[in-house]
Amino acid sequence: MKRTVPIIITALGGFVLIIAYFIPRTQGWGETAAIWFDVLASIAFILGGGNLLKIHLKKISDQNSGWGYSAITITAFLFTLFVGLGKIGVNPNIQYPDFAWSGSYRTIGSPFWWLYEYAFKPLTATMFAMLAFYVASAAFRAFRAKNIEAILLLGTAFIILLGRTFAGVLLTSWLPDWLVGLKLENLTVTIMKVFNTAGNRAIMIGIALGIASTSLKVLLGVDRTYLGGGED
């Protein structure tokens, strides 16, 4: 029951959505399945929150390394959850002024909006700013001209980076009009529109084929790794 029932539910839900997409008369089936998906997603959010509390509370109780970060995580999680669910500081909707909770918790100026704009977004920006150093380090290692592929990568990156700057424009501004395509700013545009677009399309086609094959394996019960017990 623990494995067969989830496989059957997954297969039925997936095939219903596929049929509803290609057959207009069955479009209502897809809408019903989407509603059930929302219900399951809500349950998954509850389980995820419980799992987060379980892991970090255990880390705090055992006084493991970095337990202070776990305390901050739990505090921020509970505070944000309380503000969002309770709609603290949210004004009632103008259509229903007698109901205090009728307003949206994401209203501009509300405490939940303030937490998102002035706490979550700056933290996200800080994280990505720190990742920039790792990206620069990885780029330095990747751009070493050890083979033909690395040389092409290094040369293309150099042209694009230089073509985006004012210095790059000045370096090739002396070229005559019949060589305008070789100017760095124009060469950068050509690389991004032609070669980069072609590469992106190839990658997207490969991703689409991979998603289709993986989805079929899941729907047919061949791939059962999402159950947490391997392929068996």
C-alpha cells in the first residue's frame, strides 16, 4: 500500500493532465486535478514546516555546531508564519470593511510586505553577491587555455566582456564602415543573437526531451525514486 497506491495516484494524475491538455472536452478533468494538486501542495507545506522544526529543534537540543543559526531560522520562520497567517497590520478590503481579515497579507506597507522587501530580498541579494566570488573563481579555472574548447570559451568571453564596455567600443571605432560587423559592440550582439541563441535552443531541446522521458518513466512506474526507496 505504501508504494502501489502512490504510483497509481501519480500515474492517474499525470495521464489525466496529458489527456486534458490535448482533448478540449476533457479540460475540466485537468482543472479538477489541479485543485487536488493544490490540496496536496498545502499538505506538503505543512509537512515541510514540521520537518524544518524537527531538524532545527533537535540541533538546538543537542547543542550541535551552528545551533545558533538554527535558533535564528526557527525564530524567523515562526514570526513570519504568525504575521502572514494572522494578517497582522493588514487593513480590511474596501469591499468588506467589516471583516478585519478580508485584506491581502501582501498589501504594500503591511508587516508581511515589509519583511519580504526589507529582510528577505536583501538577504537573497547578499547571498547572490557572495556567490559572485565563487563564479569568478570557477570562471578563472574554466578560462585557462589548455585546449581548443577552452581557447574558444576564453576568446568568446573576452569579446563579450570587452564589447559591453566603453573601452571596447573605442578599440574598434577606427574600423571603416565596410567592416562594421567586426566592431566589438556589433560582434558582441552577433555572438549573443546567433551563437548563444543556437546553444540555448539546443540545451532547451535536450532538457525538454529529458523531461519527457523522465516523466514517462515516472508515470509508467519505472522510476520510483520519488518514493524514497530506490528503484525497487
